[in-house]
Amino acid sequence: MKLRIILKSFNKKLIQDSLKELKLNLINEEFKILNVISLPLKIKRFCLLRSPHVDKKSREHFELQFYKSFIDVEFNKISSMNLLLKKELLAGVSYSINILSI
């Protein structure tokens, strides 16, 4: 069975630390790591008016940076998937698990 674990965060260091921790845990539990890929940085920029009534040209600019990476994993036992679902990553990192093939 092949799985893809997708990690998302606003902080690059959190993603890197989570990947290291996840790799160590997966190797210890007989998973086979196929790919570890970091995706390009996504930036959302937006602009807000400071004072909409008086100074229309006075603005503030903000940006959000999204870091994303994924790991492709292969394993044989269904019981090992339960161990993977119970894993807790660092605070600030969200993850999702997609099934690639059975």
C-alpha cells in the first residue's frame, strides 16, 4: 500500500524538523520511504487601506508564506498504518494522508 503524507506550515524550520522526526519514526516501524519532496514557497500578498475615509493612499501591505512538502511511503501491514495515524507532529504543522494505491 502506498501513502502520501502532506505537511503544511507557515514556518520552514517546523517543516524540516517534522520531516526529520517523521523519517526516523517511519524507518523504525518498517515503512519504506519512496520520495521526500519540498514544494515551492507560496506567497499570498494583500493590501489594506489604513484609513478609508481621509487618506486613501495610506496603505499597509501584508504577506503570508506557505511551506509545503510531502513524503511517499510504502508498507505491507495495515496495523502499521494505525501507528502512523496516531503520530503527533510539532505544533504549527498540519498534515494530511492520501492513499495512492492499495
